[in-house]
Amino acid sequence: MIIPCIDLMDGKVVQLVQGREKALEAESPLEMLQKFKAFPEIQVIDLDAALGKGSNEEIVQTLASRAVTRVGGGVRTIERAERLMDQGASKVIVGTAAFRSDRVNADFLGALAGAIGRDRVIVALDSQSGRIVVKGWREATTLAAEDVLRQCEPYCAGFLCTYVDKEGTLQGTDLGWFERLRAATTHELTAAGGIASLDEVRRLTALGIHCALGMAIYTGQLSLEELARISIEPLEKS
């Protein structure tokens, strides 16, 4: 499955490089939603909430009411996750609150799964220089994504695995890392971070990994029409 991304900052759709430098602003959130109508699911990230600098809650609610969305960014309380569900989100992405500096935050994940259902929880494994990073990718833990998958499995339906080292660079991603993650779990995996070619998309989907795409779509490096065709290929073959 191909999952287009809508990242929100100051009420606008943006793309950042490695979560820091703003590279571009796109059309309005609703215009982007219309462009992505051929895809079964959209990923919405509230960057302001992730960075603790406010929120784009009204926009998130509007998007979640009009499409199947997985929503993340600053989901650090059970109440926030429940509110996103009430606003129409299909799944909630949790990153920072899922981890302490040196361990999985099993208490929080257990409470979250109990509150909204584990089938609606996606744990974000955002990795930079081999370590999971949190708080808008500003702080590094001592944890490696490969080492925590099994610990997180009881509390979630899948994982969003972002290769932060290449996020937004259009330089290609680390397929070997995603292969190792795929071998480590049977849970749903979504790849993000640096995916820049149809070959990478095809290789990831062949591994049974979804692709969350941002910069490559917004710059026109990857065609929405071709991606839509790839997205339905498994359905056509079944």
C-alpha cells in the first residue's frame, strides 16, 4: 500500500529535511487531500504538536472526517489519542510516549491499547544513526528499532519505521534496514524516509512493507498516477 503524507506546520502542508529544515510548502490541506483521493489511506502528522509548539487540531479533524487517516504528532497522552479517535482518525501513531531513554514504555502502551484498541495503534520507530529518536526527532534514546519490535508487538497493530538519516533528502533509503525489520516481526510495517524511486517502492512492497511518501511526491519525483497503479497491483494479482 502506498500512503501519501500530509505534514502540518502553522496551518500549512510542509515538507522538512530530517525534521528540521523546511524545504517546501504545498497547496492547502484539502487540496492535497483531493490530489490523494486515489489512495486508500492518508498519513497526517501534526508537526507543531510533535515539537510542542501548538497544534493543527482543527485541520486534522477536518482531514480525518473526510478520509481514512492514520494520525500522529504529539500523541503523548491517552486523552489525545482518544480525541483523535473521536475526530475520525482510523489509527493513531505514537512515538515519543512509547519510549523512555533506555526502554519501552510498556505501561503507557498498555494503557493506550486498552483505551482505543491495539488494532488502532501504530508505534513509530523513528531511527537516526541507528537509534530511536523522540520529541520531534530532537532527542536520541539508547534503543535500536530492531531490538524493541517484539516488546511493542502486544500493544499495537503495526509500526511506522522512518529512516531519519535520509528523510526529505530524496537520496534513497536504507533497504537493508527495512529488510532486517521485516525479518524481525510479522506485524504490519510502513517504511518512510528518503524513498525516492519506483524501484525502492516496488522492492519494499515486495517485502510486504507499506510506503509512506512525502518529499518524492511533493517535488514530482514520483508520479501519483504510477504510485496509484503500484498500490493496487497486489489487488489485481489476487
